[in-house]
Amino acid sequence: MADMSGITPTIAALAGGIFPALAWLWFWRREDSVHPEPRRLIALAFLAGMVAVALVIPIQKYVATLLSSTTVIYTAWSAIEEIMKYLAARFTVLRRREDDEPIDPVIYMVAVALGFAAIENTLFLLSPLSGDTTVQTIITGNLRFVGATLLHVLSSAAVGVMLGLSFYKPKATKRLYALLGVILATLLHSAFNFFILNTPETHLMRTFGYVWIGLIVLLAVLEYIKRIHPRIFKS
């Protein structure tokens, strides 16, 4: 009989990483309930985010060999992740004809972010599931679910918001907004990493609270994005 000792933790990690991400995806799709994006494109964006992890890891490992400061390394890693998530969305869903409303880039960027988080969380959970206690695994999973997953949503949605704000603007302006979005996403991601590295474990929930505040602000901004119309940008 095949040894199941290695298979069971892997399946559990996949379930713990992917199912919560899908739950969040269901929630964010409701933000585009009036003219929802095709499920196949949402799935493609989610898959693109998952594939992006495989590209990010070797790049991050290489960059780490070139840098010495932990803060600089984590900042570089944040930039790499945000750039790759944006590129994953751009080359799969952002240039399609279905991307026809300002809110659409936000939804697609969130889908990519959740696909990315699903695999990242799976890899993160594999170690606790393979060796530590069940209680530690549950705690780790909850922290990743509440913290890192929502961070990816917040940072990628920031890129989507910038794309939405420039939706009816000239191409050159769109490129500038996209660049500013990636920079903003990197700053948010880097700030989260900085607080995680420099905050005592007993106060970590405060850091996660900042992410929740950011998401509340994001939901308010989305209501504005939904009302953007071409007439707003006419001279």
C-alpha cells in the first residue's frame, strides 16, 4: 500500500490554501454583480496568479543573494510579487474586450491576487501540517487567512483602482497610473512586512487590523469607481 503520510498533509495544505481564497473570490465578485465578468476569465485570472508564484520564487531567491539587509530584501520581494501579479493579469485578462468597465480591472487584479495567495498559503501551510501540532496549524492558517491573503487583495486591488481611475484616459496616462499603482502596491506590501518583522507577536493582530482598515477604505473607493463614466473625462 502506498505511503499516505506525505500525501495527506499536501492535500490538507491545498485545501487550507485554496478554499479560503475561493471564498474571498466569491465575496469580491459580488462587487461587480451588475455586469459580472465571465467566470472563465475570473478562473483564468485566478490560475494566472497561481502560476505567478512559480515564477516569483526563483527570482526572489536570486535577488536575496544580491542583498544583505533584511528590510531591503523584503522590500525587493514585495516589488517582485506586485509586478508579477500585475503582469499575470495584464497578459491574461486585462486587455480583453470583456474588460470594459472601470471596476473590471479591480476584480481581475483581486482574482489574480487570490490565486497567488492560494498557492503561497499552501506552501506556507505545508511545513506546519507536516510537523507541528494541530493547534499551531490552525493558528498559522488563520493568520495567513486573515493577514497575508487580505494583504494580497489590498495591494493588487490598489493597482486595479489606479487602472479603473484611468480607464477612459489616454494610453500614456493609463501607463503612468499603472506604474503608480504598482508602486503603491509595493509600498503597502512593504509596510505590512516591516510591521510584521518589527512588531512583537502579542501585537500582531494590530498589524492585521491596519489591513482591515485598508480594505474598508478600498470598498469605499470601489463605490466611486463604479460611478466613473466617460463623460467625467470630457473637456
